[in-house]
Amino acid sequence: MLVFIVIIMPLLMHAQRRNDSITVSRPVLAINDSTGNIKVERPSKVDTTKVKDSIVKPKHSPRKAALRSAIIPGWGQVYNKKYWKLPLVAAAIGIPAYLVYYNQEWYNRTRYAVKVAAAGNNLPIFLDQVDPQLLPLVKSGSVNSLINYRNEFRRNRDYAILVGLLLWGLNVVDATVDAHLKDFDVSDDLSLRVQPAFLPGNAAGLSLVFTIGNNRPKTISSLR
């Protein structure tokens, strides 16, 4: 019987396999006391539904939040479930975008007005296409004033583009930082208390206990 046990045990161990990374106990050899026969007792099947429920969910990905915010401003904040930030992101990106459009439109109008004013009164047909607000300057031949307006609108457009790109980058940084802090405990339970403690040598003393969120208290024992 001992020889049989030694022969069959490696076979049973070799036949055992993992199923979906679930640890299953090995078959057990049992001897019936009344008959002396050997039988193999196999464990009951593992309930995979309970194991799936106990699987830890993957952590929040800062990389996904950063990529989404880089593609569409505010998408990373939605991924982080910070919906209250969407109006802020929309304003931070929308206002510079509108300023770029506004200054570009007036830059085009003043540039055309400069060309008409520089041509003189020989081309009156082009006066109909000049913006009404710029028409007095064109008729008076104020080319220098029109050039100054044109340069100002161009400068404001360039500044609006830079500010928009900067705020777009801050939107990506905000989403990334929020994603990093998603898995941290930011509970308001930040407490410090003093309690008695026993130091080595059975000496009485005091200890400082820090409680940070749901983490275990950090204890600093004092000298006696």
C-alpha cells in the first residue's frame, strides 16, 4: 500500500492544473478504516462568481486622463468624474478661442483697408467692401493709423493663441494630477492624540498617535 501511494501521488500532483488563476486544493488520499481501501477525495468546485467579486479593480489611470484631456479639453475631467470642472475648462478654452476669431476677423478687415487706402481714390469700387467703421480712415488716407490698428489686432490674436495653448496644457496637468490623487485617501480624518504607552523595560511613557484617513495610526513613542 505504501508503494502504491508513492507511485500514484506524483501522478495526481502532475494532473492538477490551475483554472483561471484560481488556487484549488489538491486531491486528498483517504484510507477507509473498516475496509482498508484507498479512495481519492476531490474537493468541491470553486465558486468562480465569488472569486470574481473579490478581484481588485484596476487603478485609475493618469495616462488615460492626460491623453483624453490633450485630445478634447474636459474629457479627462469627465474620466476623473470631476464634472464641476467642465464649465471652468470650457471658459478657459472658449474665451481665448473667441478672442483669436475676433482679432483675426478685424486683422483681415484692417489689412484690406490698408491696401485700399494706399491705392488712393483711384479705385472707388473697392470702398464698398471696406468695413463701415474703417471707411472714414480710408477716405481720409490715414494709412498709418490703419497699419497701427492692423498690427494691434495681429498682436492680440497671437497673445490669445499663446494663452489658449497655456490653458490647454493646464487642463492636461489638472486631469493628470486628479487621476494620480484618485487612489489616495483624502479623508478629513486627520487627528493627533496623546495616549499612554509602555516603553522597553516596562517603563511608562507617552505616545503620539497620528490618524490619517483610513490608514492605520502612526505611533511615535516618547522617551521616559
